[in-house]
Amino acid sequence: MVKIMKMRIKKGDIVQVLSGNDKGASGRVLEVYPAKSKILVEGVNIRKKHMKPNPKNQQGGIVSKEMPIHYSNVLIIDADKNPTRIGIRFEEKDGKQSPVRYAKTNDKNL
């Protein structure tokens, strides 16, 4: 049985890479894979992939492609352009408690 992690990083967030070949690089999250605990970040972890010709890629050949990285290797960028950890708190909205993500560095909502 595979346990799926509840990840606090969402599609569209701006993140900074903490370790690996692209350390210090930042980019937008394109995809989130909770079952694998990985994320796909725009412009990070680019690898060469040999592709056969197909309807999408008529010519085939060597294609540069972004590959997923582990979510623990990134931190989200807050409103002040600083890398931060994410917390969750519950706020009252329309008489119901709803979870809201916030930056631990400046305590602002994301």
C-alpha cells in the first residue's frame, strides 16, 4: 500500500531550489506528484531525452526536458521574495473554518 503525502506546495507556486545541481535557482511549479513526493519546476533539472518521432514531435532526436525533483529540496518564495517554510492555520470564512497556508517568516497568507 502506497501512502500519499499531503504536500503543502501547490501548482503555480514560486519555489527556490535548496540542493542539487540547480541550487539557488527558482521557478514556477508546473506539476505536483503527491504519490511520488515530487514536483516539476519550470526551468529546473533540465535533462536531455532521446525521443522517437511521434505525432507531437515529428522529427524526433534529442530534446531538453524538465524532470521532477523531490519536494523536500525546495522552499516556497513569500511576498518579500524570501524562501520560507509553510504553515497551515484555520480562519473563519462564512461561518466555517477553512485552512489557509501562510509563510512562517513574515506570517502573511500565501
